[in-house]
Amino acid sequence: QSVLTQPPSASGTPGQRVTISCSGSSSNIGYNYVFWYQQLPGTAPKLLIYSNNQRPSGVPDRFSGSKSGTSASLAISGLRSEDEADYYCAAWDDSLSGSYVFGTGTKVTVL
Amino acid sequence: QVQLVESGGGVVQPGRSLRLSCAASGFTFSNYGMHWVRQAPGKGLEWVAVISYDGSNKYYEDSVKGRFTISRDNSENKLYLQMNSLRAEDTAVYYCAKNTPPDPAGGLDVWGQGTTVTVSS
């Protein structure tokens, strides 16, 4: 049972902007970095955003991340067909003995 | 190139054991923490365990504590996951992944292709 909550789905037409939310708590998002992963069908996840809002080399600037308090969001601007995938937020959780937690995941569909 | 390759998956009966391996190449393995992450069929990602760069610190997801053990051999550039007392709910694709600083709370920037574990009688 994930402690980071995401909407199960999001969609948009090519060129549109889509935003995915990730809700957590003070023990995870509130005090730790947020990461975003993209998982294309049948493949391993890929790091999309690190340290709340940084993009690894090779990730298009259409992808952006932000964090405020105990929530975070991922925005995809100029939506493209190849962006159709599952997206997961993640963060370290300092409660109890410590753990890395993933969000529930959001399926993005390009209409 | 930077690469992680998992092995050791298979079909195993409930209550039995299995040991997964992850071979690392293309980076200085001993400098980075390493994670195991799993994904049950049709489900989301679930973190399993992490080990620090030198093996001195380990953290586990609650449902695997006392059953799974993460370890590493920096001389061989290998990561392991010993899984005991396996249950049907452990059925998943298991990925190993490299941690970026801060250790252990960084991003997972390199992932293996995954190895499938099926627990069934």
C-alpha cells in the first residue's frame, strides 16, 4: 500500500500539457527529494526527474517537476505519442526505519 | 556502457528460497548504493530493499523484513537478494537499480532489465 497518491490516469491530445500530482506527507515529500520515473510498456522504468525538478541528461525539457510542501507534480508539455506510459513519483520516507516509497502510478494516454 | 543484468529468477514453490543476482558494469560499483524494486503482474512499482555503497547500511520494505536479505560483493561488482520463505504475493519482476546520491534516498538512474520470480505450487 503506497503512501504516495497519484491519479490513476491522465490524458491529452498531442501538443497539450498534462500534469500529474503526487500527494505525500511530511515524512517523505515534505523533507526529502522527489523523483519521477517513466515506464514505457514492457520496459524497465527510467528516471525522468531527480531532486524535485532536475532532468537527467537526455530527458527532453518538455518534462518538468515541482514540489510544494507535501505534494509534487510532473508536467508534460507539448504532449507526444511516445509519452504514453506509466509515471511514478518516489521519495525516501523517514518514518519508522526508513524506506523508499513509490507512488501509485499514473497511466498517461495520448488521445 | 553502464549496465545492470539480473539473473536467478524462476518458478519456486511457496516456502522455498531463491537468490537473485545483479551484475554491474560500466561504473564504479563500490561508490553507489543499490536497490531492489519489484513489480507484480499488472501492478505498480514496489520498493524492496536498499544497501549502501559499502554494505554497512540496509533497509527493507516491511513485508520482506526477516525473509529477504540484500547483500553485495564490491570485488565482483555484484548485488544479491536472498529470498527465503517465499509467498505467492512475492511473484513479480525484480529489478536492481543504481542509486544516485544522497545515499540511500537518491534517484534510481540505472535499471536492469528485470528477472521474473513466480511463487506457485
